[in-house]
Amino acid sequence: MYRYLKQAWKRPDKSYVKDLMRQRVVIWRKQPTITRVDKPTRLDRAHRLGYKAKTGFVILRVRIRRGGSRKSRPILGHRQKRMGVTKYTTTQSLQKIAEQRALRKYPNLKLLNSYWVWQDGVNKWYEIILVDPNNPHIIADKEIDWARRK
């Protein structure tokens, strides 16, 4: 099953994914920027990155606006070429910005990983996998013992 999911997400234009996501994105646009999700949208990708379907794992969907950084235009004293308004890019990727926003909202959780879900002309959506280091199921799991350490 995971192999078919991976192939479908590899080329969303040629599979069922594009039609499905166009319907979902209409709903996602109306939701808050950071939304807690019960199950991952891309189950295969989440499992490859370490997600397990048990308590202690939290999935967040984070919406980030696309594009470079916006800079205000100077009012006087510059010719257009030297205004320094266009072609500014951020030093961090949008995915890293999404991870930082999620951690700012949930400071007691630790970041496991994140992955791209979808994008449209204005926004990009990432799903962030967080781990609760104080959860008894996480404490008992030897594969995620790094979450308990400081």
C-alpha cells in the first residue's frame, strides 16, 4: 500500500491526488494557520520520517505564504534600479519557518520531522511531526529515547 501512495504523491498531476487535494485545500484555507490533525495526510511519508500511530505523536498542518520577502519602497531619493525592493530572499527555507512556528506554539513538544503536503498560488502547507517527551508511551519506546534527553 505504501508503495502505491508514494507513487501517487510523486506525480500528483497524473494520479488521484491532484483532484483530492484541490477539494481539501478549499477547506484548509478557511482553517487557522496552525491546525492540529488527527492523521497524517501523507501516511507513507510520515512513517518514513518516524511517525507512529500512538499517543505522544502530534501532527500539525502549518500554512506558510509563498514568495520572497517583501520590503517597503523608499519614499524619496532613489532611482528605481537602486531602490532595493525586489529580489530579496529569506535565508531560511519555508519548511524551516513552518517548523519554528509550530514549536513556538507547542513549546513542550520536540520536533521529529516535517514534510511538504501541498501548495497553491499563495500558500504552502507542511505537516510537522512533534513528539511529547513526557508521554509514558514515548518514554517506554526505545527508538525515541532521544526525545527525553535535554
